[in-house]
Amino acid sequence: MGKVRPRLVKRAAEQMVEKHPAKFSEEFGNNKKSVSALLEVPSKRVRNMIAGYTTRLVKQDKRKQQ
């Protein structure tokens, strides 16, 4: 079974990857810094959830391109 993520997290991650694709990579740590720079996130937990989902989206996009 997969993890269930709130729609807020998914929407924020998808919009950021769409608008700023060059700022995100397959590394969680880099994505965490990028999310902090681009958004004003209410807590560390939400920031980490968004960064984790962006990491997943970037990895999926690279697999689709191959």
C-alpha cells in the first residue's frame, strides 16, 4: 500500500515542479531547500511532505522520458 498524502501537499508540489522544474532534483535535501525558498510553509513537517512528493514527481518524470 502507498502513502496517502493530503491534496494540499500534492497541489503545492505539482505547481512548483511545473513552474520551476530546474530547481528540483532527485535529492530530497536539495528539494527541501528549494521548497523553503519558494514557499512560506507553516511547519517543518509540511515542508518535508512537499519536498518528498516533489522528489517522487521528478523521479517519475525522468522514468517516463526514458
